[in-house]
Amino acid sequence: MRTFFLLSLLLVAAGAYAQKITPEKKAVLASVEKHELALIAISDSIWSLAETAFNETGSSRILADYAEKNGFAVERGVAGIPTAFVATYGTGRPVISVLGEFDALPGISQKAQPTKAPLEEGAAGHGCGHNLFGAASLGAAIAVKELIEQGKLKGTVKFFGTPAEEKFFGKIWMVKEGLWDDVDVNLSWHPGANIEADVQSSLSLVDFKVEFYGQAAHASADPWNGRSASDALELYTTGINYYREHIKPTTRIHYHIQDGGQVVNVVPDYAKLWVRVRDPKRSEMLPVYERVREMAEGAAIMADVDFKISLISGIYETLVNRAGGAAMQKNLELLGPISYSDEEIAFGKKIQEATGKPQVGMDSEIKPLEETRESPGGGSTDVGDVSWNVPNINLSVTVAPKDTPWHSWAVVACGGMSIGHKGMAYAARALGMTMVDLFKDPRLVQEVQAEFKQRKGDEKYEAMIPEGPPPIGN
């Protein structure tokens, strides 16, 4: 199957697109082909480990070890994060980097089958495809490294092992450490339900915890002697929910109650919740954040309790780069769509049936480059912080059926079998080919950098994290 895929691409090269698939890009295809079984094994191992934020010890080691085995100089434990690392090969400019994520999500363990069935009840699972993410990016970096080693490209390639994207946003600490300061262009991809050169932004956000401290008392015998932290929590969430009517429809507020009291016959003296505010623009998110912080004080006053607000982290929206997106688009058009077997299509349709979606199968069609929307919606990522410090080119590749619920068992299932494997290998090819363009064409690097500077303008990046080390072990 893998050999057939490579031969098909080379036949395309002999036809209408022969002038576009350069010898260096053919070498990328051959390299991904050569390493594909190892990359699948890496991805499957990370899928099985399913390690969560800042606990990705085995996953990080697997990726770093394979980079080292393939000639990269690996610096482990960067930015005070034991599972973060940088793998580097080459010298001089340009310096082109690629991101790799590998953390899982709690509570969505799943077997590689199209009906819901946990691999281990209550355990974590890769419901965002990060087991595929790091493996594909490393495959692309290795392909470029081999070309530098052979003297066919000049410059430096870097692979960043970036943990804790799902919870604490580990890249913020890595950015603050200056790890991208010498990088000319960065590339990233993300597993999805379609293939596209991603020229849409993401949502900025801020995460913080609110804790209320009251006075315990017997809930029946002398409740008048108590001051309920839980009352403050309920007043606070009520205030947030009334506030929703008066914010822009693009703004999001989420909260998760982590402690609302332990037993019914005690007036609770402690309560805690995790709050998140999002918006397409950080400048619009910050005033909402300040207002929601003030509401915590109001709730504490009404319940006659004390309160504490603790910043967890905050991330920027992604800074789009259309010049880079256009370069990626050309390579997607050269690669064409992913082909699926009848069994894979049937697997996808069963996933759609189980999740209440139309049974239309997979979507890997290469569509035209989209216009960049003002309010993209969707989720958030700490790739945004990287993109405000270095030009970033982003990619989405199909690893699950169309309309699959993300952060769910359905994505976990696909990530552990051939649908995910095919998407992973495809991403490695597309990333590697676009990296070749950047190494071979100084004008493209200049165009990408010029757009970055224009879009960033006078904005001064400020990492939004508390003082002190990353929250390892929390």
C-alpha cells in the first residue's frame, strides 16, 4: 500500500505536474516511505500510552530517541519542562522548525473500533490526534535532515517536542524561554476531518481558578454559624450566566466546578472552579476576563466569604500567514486526496452512525485555499503564542470521518488504526515538501516574514503565565 502510494505520486510527477515535483520533494516522499512503518509504530505507542499534560514521559522519550537515532542533536527538558525537547540538525540559515504535540485527554479511552468501548475505563485517550501529530512532524523533519546531510539543502531544521497543549499550554513557557528566537519560519499541522492549508485563526483565551473560603458549620443544627463557600460559587456562576447576554456572540465563557463541598450536612467552607474566557481577539478577551474577575469579588461579598483568583495561563489567537498557506496549498494539490479502502470507508461510516452524523464517509478532497474569516470560531491552541513570535504555516489533514465529534472516543478510535496512519503519513509529506520550498526559495521566506510583520504590527507579545516554573504535577 505504501509503495503503491509513492509510485502513484511519481506517476503524477511524470504527468501534468512534472515540472513542480522537484528532486528534493521526491526525496521527501521517499524518506517518508522509508520511515513510515517506524512512524506508525511511534504513533501507536504514544496512542497506547495516552499520557496527559506534563506527564508525557514515555511519549516524549519515544520521539526524542528516534530523532537522536536519526542524527539530530536533542536537548531534553527545555524551558523547565521535563517532557519538552528540541531536536536540531544543520547549521546556518534558513532555520526552519516544525512542531510536534503528544499529550492526550483525560477520560476518553477507546479501542480502535467504530463503536464506543473504552480500552481502559476512565483512562485517557488521544481525542485530538496528538499521537499522530508528533510522529508526522518528526517524519517531515527527518526527511529534510537527510537532504541537508546529502548537501541538497543548506540551513538548519528543528523539531520541537511540545507538551501539555490540551491543559496548561506548554508552548508559552517555551516561547518565553526564547526557543524560537533564531527560527525564520515555523510549520505546524493538526489532525482534522479535512485536508487544507489552514489560513484561519483560533480563539485567544485565559484560564484561571477561583477559590472561595468560608466557615464550616452543621447544616441543620447551627447553619447561622456558617458562611458557605458553595453559596459564593453559585452566586458567581449565576452572575457569569447572566453576563452572557451582554457579551459579543463571538466570546465564550466556560467553567468547571472542581469542588462544591463534600457532604450535605456541612456548610462548606471551601469551593473551587476553573474558568475560561475566549475570544477571536486577545484585545477583546481581556476586558471580559477583567469583568469576570470582578464578579468573583461580588459573589464573595454577597456570601460573606473570602476569595482567591489564580492565573493558570492565557494564549493568543493564531496569527495567520497566507503567503505560507499558499505555498502549502500548492503541495497539497501535488499530493492530491488520500485514498481509502472499502474497509476504512465502512469504519468511518460506522463512526458516523454511532455519533448520529450523516454516513458520508471520509473527506480528503483538496479544496481551493479559503479566504481568512474575521471570526473563525472553533477552538484554541498555544500554537498562537508561537505564531506571534515567528511566522507560522499551518496545515490540517484528515484523520477521522467528516463531522466526527472532536475530543471524543471517535477520534481516539481512528487515531489507533489505518485511517489515522494514512493522515499522519500524508501530513509528513506535505510538511516536508513545504519545508523544501522554504529552504530552496529565499523569496518565499521573505514574503512569509513580511506578512508576519505586517499582521503583527506594533503588538508587543506578553506571555500570560504566572510567575514561577510550569505547573508540573498539577
